[in-house]
Amino acid sequence: MEPVILMKPGASKWDIRQKVWDYIEENNLANFPRPVHNRIPNFKGANQACNRLTDLQDFKSSQTVKVNPDRPQQQARFVTLEARKTLLVPTPRLRTGLFNNITPPQGASKEQLRICSSSQGVKDFSVPVGLDAKVKVDLVVVGSVAVSEKGFRIGKGEGYADMEYGMMASMGAVDDSTVVVTIVHDCQVVDIPEALIEKHDLTVDYILTPTRVIKTNCLRPKPQGIIWTKLDTEKLERIPILKKLHALEDQAGKDVTLGAVPLAAEPGLQITQPRRQTRRRPRQNTQQDAEGESKQEKGAVSEPKARQRPARVRKESRGDGGGGNKGEISERGKERRGGNMKEKGSEEGGSEVMSQRKLPPSVTTVYLGGIPAGLRVSELKTALREREAAPLRLTWQGAQHRAFLDYIDLQAAELALEALQDLTLNGHSLQAELAKSQRGSKRPGQSKRGPRPSAPKTKTAPDTKGDINEMTEK
């Protein structure tokens, strides 16, 4: 069958991703969350494609199934639980471990199983599975941005599915008998040159779409473990479970030499600090070049030099910020009076200028309303961490019963919104939604919120360790 999307000769992986993402958006083939760029697309007809999983003999004969945590595969998680099979789901971005065993309540109804298969259910009804667990995975379900009928797969560019499989191979959870299935829209089935597929890339045995079941008969070997030279120390630090495996294999005498892979080789990542600028940067949408690398990421090499000089302190004069900080600001129990905060080390944030510079240009703000009177910001911080929704920055306005949460990008914000649904503190239900400035034509980092109370005039600096800095009312 001729692919719906035709690729130009010599197209890179990133070219293919962009082509598929653009096609899905332009033809209105996507469901929430949108836009689909930089994510596994949640396509229309995903449930129908997932239901085809039950027709596969390899699924029927399986006992343990691992399904990725993305939205388009939620129905695949449901049918796995409905078939009373053991369901393993990786932790998002491998933040807290490898994967979890989803354990529904005894005698769970269909409705309860649907809850267990949702992102919140994965958190509430799961038991962590460690690297030393004796588990055998019979079938793996992964998402894809693009896949070929020959079984060559392209993910969203961060390599998590490949790393998950490599780690499972290292712990003996998968072998040559393990079947790999991907679930995609028909338009995501494209021609992918074999030359683009590397040794660490995961290939698939079956492709399920809303209209077809494709058996790929792919003979290319799947990853036999982690290829450490493809990783760098920074990635190791961000993924504790990967760091633990690295130490275990090092102790076992294996070659675990890390490579020096530049962050620019992974265009989906947005973790570097933006370029230092002496003038105020105008607001503009984040743009990605042909290699998927944001302009601010390219300038990250100048950051070490920027840190050698203290930031120039000045009053905040952005259009939505008013006249800067006036009155009294309390941060971590230490009161500071005057116009602006002065730098006092990275743990306590920094000046407002540094705060703006350190936030990525794609920052997306979530409005959190309905905060009950008397609630302490530390209690909110604890709740956010428990739901794995800790933002880069939290701006606290407890007297107005609200807070603003800044996340690295739209995808991170939408994941947080899912996690914060039905959040109740001190008997009050909190309202979480994208700030009004983030809807429609969003300007990254824009804070003007129209009819809703204006954006916080005083902002804290992001904490790169995941902690949330406190701010109180003036």
C-alpha cells in the first residue's frame, strides 16, 4: 500500500517527524493533547487501532504485557487489564524508575479498569518494578511518530522507548521471543530508509492502525542492552534508574564508557540554559530549525561565561509586570525589602533578570485556582511533588486563592494538568487549567491573562533540581 505521506530522498529522522506532525495537524487527525509536535500523536481512531491488539495470537498467548504511558495507547492498557494480563507501564520519562505493575482492585469493574489504565490510575494503582525483579515480558506495545512496513520505527526523538527496551534486555525481561507492537494512524506508516536505523533503535513486529494489521517480518536485531557510548553524563544524572544500571554493569566488569553526545543531537530536549543577553529579549514564539534545535539551545555554549559575571539588577518593566517589586518579599523565611531581589546563590534563586534568563523560551503557565484560605505554600509543593507535577517555577498568590505554575513547554504543562485533575486540598477542590495567555496563539513566557487576574508581578527563579521556590504576597 502506498504511504499517505511521501518523503524526499535524503530526509533525516527529524525531517520525517516534522512531516508527520505537520500532516496530522493540517488534516485535523489529532485528539487532545495538541499540538502533536514533539510528542507521540494522540490520533483519531486510536481506540479502534488499540482494540486490534486483542486479535493478535501473540497477545492472546501472552501473560505479561508492557505498554507505554502515552495517551493514544490508553485503550491498549485497558484491553490488557480487561484480559486479566499483567500490565507493566514505564514511568513517564523514567523519572522514578523503570516501570510499574498496574494492580487493579480485586474484582474491578470495567469502569475501574478504565480508571486504572488512565495516567492517574497508573499512579494510583501501581507497584514499582526494580532492575533486580525477575520478570518476563511477552509483548511490548510502544508508540511511534513514524514507522515503516519493514518494521523501522522513529519515536519523538528522546530515545526513551529504546532505553526502556535496552534496560529490560539488560535485566533479562525481554529476549528474541518478545513481540513488539506499535499503534499508529495509517498516515504514520511511511517509507523509512534502513540507513537511518541505528543499533540502539527498537524495531517492531506488528503495526496496528485503525484500518490494518501489518506484520513486518523484520529481521533486524533488537537492542540487546544499553549502548553506553550513545549516552552522556548529563542524561545519566537526569535518569536515576539508568545511573543505577550503569553502576551495576560497571561492577560486573562490562564496558560502560560514556560518549560525548551533544545535546543538539536530541532536538526534542529543552534542558539547556538560554544564551546570556545584555538587552531585554523581545517575546517571540520558539522556532526550531531543520534539525529541531531551538535557537536558545544553540546559544547555550555561552552560559558558563555568563555565570562569571553577576546579573545586572533592574526593575521589571515588562508590559504585564507593572512597576517591578515594591514592598516586602519573603523567600524561604528571609524577608527582603526594596525594589528588587539581589542574587544570593543558586539555591535561593537570583535576581529577576536571572529568573527570566534561566527559564526556557517555551515556558507554559498553568493557572491553579480555588486555593483554600490558610493553605501553606509548602503543602501545595508537597501535593505537586506527590503527583509528579512539580513546575520549574511556582508563583504563590494565596491571598487571591491562586497560584501560577510554569512548565518547560506545553507538553509538560498538559501532563501536569492531567496529574492535577481532581486535586483536593483541605477539603477544597482546586481548579487547574492552562493560563488564558497559553490558549490559542500562545506566546511562550507571556503572562498577560486578559479578564483573569493579571499575571504575577513577582516571580521566582527556577530550581533546576526540581524544587519549587516560594513566593508570598506583597
